Amino acid sequence: MVLSKDNAKDFPIWLDKVKAEGGILLVDKPEKWTSFDVVKKIRNLIQAKKVGHTGTLDPFATGLLILLFNNFTKFQNQYQNLPKTYFATIKLGATTETYDVTAPEENPKDISSLNNETVINVIKSFVGIREQKPPIFSAKKYNGERLYKLARKKLFVEIQPTIIEIFKIEKINISFPYVSFIIECSKGTYIRSLAHDIGVELGVGAYLSSLRRLKIGGFIVEKALSIKDFEKCLNFVGKNYENL
């Protein structure tokens, strides 16, 4: 059973099913929370034995996170492989060490020579199957250790590219130095790396300014519950569910 805004009134039924066999929850992850923060919060609220998510969102990003409970965690790979859709905003004319807004700007460049047509053509050129290098500040592992941990130690390694697919990029809106668009892509696509690569192609640098996940497969963020929504559901039930 999937719990969302559509059936929040059935929260007690969902909770009983989670206790008996497992379930799914759609969460709208807030800014500054890690994906693990959300998992930990929900797990503690209902004392679930097993909780997993189906695709990490960086702390600065918001949007749809799918949580799986108890026996349903065995379907994690199935959900992780679903295509994902994001609303992204990038800033042109500078780079950052993390490829996103969480680090100071570096390498400022003049963007006055850019025009809308050039920017749109470069962005659309990324549609299709291609190689992509994950950011050095990422959770991807190198010899068993997270890349971001190596980066913090200033141990920068040669990262091998992975094959990803960008299915479409649409609704491109330009208000220099910012460019926003909606992107649908495969599992393993780093929008931070895409922002960086767009900046390289344009010759002025770029980084990811904001990111919101809109869809995972057929699941949409408009149906997702906020953490406060979930707490309200639990408080309304007024029961102490233990050993789920």
C-alpha cells in the first residue's frame, strides 16, 4: 500500500499494513535534510524495523523521496531503476568545487557574449545516451570509500565515467545568469555534473543553483506528504505503534 496525499485519511490502515508486511510512503523532502535524515525521522516516528529510500537527494535539493518499509525494502532496486524528473536551475559564469550552490563561487567568467539560442542548443545537445563523470563530492564509492570523504581529505582520484541517458530537457527558461529547465533522466544521472558540463561546453562555467525532484516513474511530488503532514497523520491516530 502506498501512502500519499490522496489517501492520507487511510493512515491507520497503511500503518497496520506496514506492521504486517510492509508499505510505501511518498515524502516531499525538505531543504537542508539529507535523505537519511528523512529515513531516520520516519523510522523513529513509527518504530519501523526496516526503512529504505529509492534514490538519494542532496541536502540542498527538495522533492520526491520514496520510502520502503519492512518486506517492501526488497523492491528497492526496482524503484531505484525508474526514470526521474527534476526541475533544475543553474547559474552561468562561475564554478564551484561541489558543482552546486553549497560551495563558494570560483573562476568567474564574463557571459555577456551568450545568447538564448546558443544556451538552448547546448543544453539540448545533452539529450541522449552519454558518458558522465560523477562529482568528486558525491556518495559514489571508490575502492569502498565515499568520494566526498576522499575529497574532504583532498585525496582527489580519477573518476571513471558511467553511462547515463537523458530522455528529454524541456521548458528551458533563461534569465541570465540563471537558466532553469525540466529534465527527465535515467538512474545514476547527476544533475550537478550536467550543470558543470553545460558550463564547460559554453566556455563560461556553471553550477547547480537549485534542484527539485518532481517525479520517480509514475509517482509525482504533488502527491507526497511533508514531514509535518506525516506527523499530523500519526498524531491523529493517537496510538503507540511498537515493533513494526
